[in-house]
Amino acid sequence: MMRVLFVGESWLGSCARSLKEALARRPDICLDEVNEDLFMPKPQARWLRAINRLLLPAYREDLYRQILYRVAAFKPDVVIIYKGFSIAASFVHRLQTMGCSVVNVYPDCSPHAHGAAHKMAVGAYDLVISTKPFHPALWRDVYGYTNPCFFVPQGYDPALHLVPNPPTEPRFDLVLVATWRPEYGNLMQGLAKSFAGQALSVGIGGNGWRAHREDFPSDWVFAGGLQGRTYVEWLRQGRICLAPLSREVIINGTRQPGDEDTTRTYELAAAHCFFIHRRTDFVMQLYDEATEVPMYDTPEELGEKIMHFLPLAQERAQLAAAAHCRAVPAYSADSRADEIIANLRVYLERKRVAQGCR
């Protein structure tokens, strides 16, 4: 029985919660938790965010105290920290002196994108399990780390995203749920121009879009940030869902690899949605684009595929069902938890052997 202390956010729909609950469902794991968002609040009101910045050091120390208390009381074999944006390298080292391995599950494109302290902290973990397929090969030369890094993809949450039946009454022709980014904004503006004069209903969810409302047709619907059950329900209101990607990130003027997949890659299929995905080598390994998930490289190709599939309700339903069968249960959080525990057992055994040889 492996004893795991899990540190991460706990709101419904967060990747941390999905993974934590998948780990807890395993009979060979005894799991305790520290819910980071109970100690590090993220208010929406601007005046509360200003107060938050002043209180951040106190919040962090309170989080640290709770983690230390749980480690001392629970005595885990492994502390798993999801993302760890609030965790300093010095605190990782402190946990290591308490006799447990400290592991980071890392979901972002680059650990260099969140400041020098976070960059240093990622290198302090005993092991990093990244959701990005390119990280292990680049971990030393591009990111400058010497700790081991394994790859385990993201997955859908069967308690939230899994819907066995296809949508029955879509509200929109086209749906996107994603936080606004310049490249996503440009993509949707391009689609708006190419569809000008056509009666195409579009619904967009996600933070940041309403600030750019004037850039889009007046009849487009913007739902704002969506989480939990409303996120899934919004996706299922689209005849066609979009799954775009940011293929590169710029860190201090330097280009680094961007996404090969996102959580949408798995959640859309689990929710029985028909979707068109940005084409990448990795996604082409996950789905067949002729029989499961159509893909695109350019905005022009995306526009053509939207207009091709929009009148083909039966074909969309067949593709969505095939993608659903492909993803369920293979791309679930439970399957990813299996991979993570397998990697942890290999790491812990190697660590035990190395310590025994000293």
C-alpha cells in the first residue's frame, strides 16, 4: 500500500481534483489531501485581487504549515504536488528532509513561464511527471533540469466529462470553450470574416473573451468562464466543437514548444461531442482523423471543414461515437493514474536499491 499526500486545487473540473480522485479510487493507494485553493484563494473582484497580493506571503506560509502538519501526521511515502506554483524550492527540500519523495505533476508547456522562483522549484523535485509529450526529451537541454521527467498525458474525469449519449438538441452551430489568447482571438476573427453573411450561430465560453466582444459579430454568444458541469453542458450545445492549440510559447524572447494536446482533446470525446482538432503528430496518434476526429492545420482548412461537416448530422454523430469509443476508458483520469503509479513504483524501487548500495 503506497501512502500518498496529494496537494492541489479541489474545484470541480480541475485537473488536480480529477487526478486526486482517480488515485483515491485505487485499492493500493492510501491517500490524504491538502486542497491548495482553501489556502490560496483566487477572487474575481479587482479590489479583492489587490488585497490578495498583499496577503499572498501569509497565505503561502499557512499552506506550508498545513502540508508540514499532514506530512508529520500521515507519514506519506510520496507527496504529489500538482503544478506547485505556490511552492518554493526551499520548501521542496524541507519536505525531502522529512523522509518522503516529493513529486510534481506538471501540466504547463514551460516551467520557465512563471518566474525565476518557480523555474528553480521545478528542478528541486525528486521526480516530475509531465503531461507534455516533448518534456522528457528536452528536460535537460532546453529546460536545464537534472531531475528525472516522465510523460503521462492528461485525461478526462469520468465523474464529470463522461456522457454516454450524444447531444440531442444543439443550440449552436459552433462552440469553443477556451481562455482567450491572441492566437485564438485571431482564429475566431478569421472565421467570422469567412462566414460573413451566413447564418452561423456561435457560442464561446472562457475567460477573457468579453473584453474583445467588439471584435466579433453581434449575434455571437459569450458565456464567460465556465467550470464544472456548466462547462460540459456548454460543449454539448455545439453541433461542432473546436479544439485549438498554442503550438509555441515565447519565454523572455525565446521560443519554446507549445501544446501537442490539451484537456479538451480527451474531454470532448468523453462528452460525446463532435469536434475538429488542431493537427499535431501526437493527436494523430490518439485519433484517426478520417473516422474519429477531423483535424486542421490552417484557419482556411478549419473553415472548409466546418462548412463541410455542418450539414452532415449523421456523419458527425458517427465520428463522435467513434472518438468516444476510442477515448473511453483508455483516456480517462483513472488510466492516467495507473500510468503515474507505475512510474512511481519504478522510481521508488530504484531509489530503494540506490540507498541500499550506499
